[in-house]
Amino acid sequence: DINECLGERGVNYSVGCHNCINTKGSYTCDCDEGYELHPDGKSCIGQSTVG
């Protein structure tokens, strides 16, 4: 199992992910305050505000 969070093999799968958590065969993201997990489950986006 490679660590997708480290960008081994020249690919950094965790781009756009604030806090990458390596899991067996994949990874998950944890987003900083003020951001939410994108529907793709692999990146963080700014939270929408209702105006």
C-alpha cells in the first residue's frame, strides 16, 4: 500500500485536501474550519454562505 498523502510515485493525490489521512488503498480528507468536504470526498471547498 502506498501513502497517497505523501505523493509517492510522482502523484500527490491529496492536492486540495487540507488534512490528508492515509487509509489502506486510499485516503480521506479532513477540512479546516470554514471549509467543507467536496462531494468527491477528496478535496475541501469553501462553505457556502446564505446572503
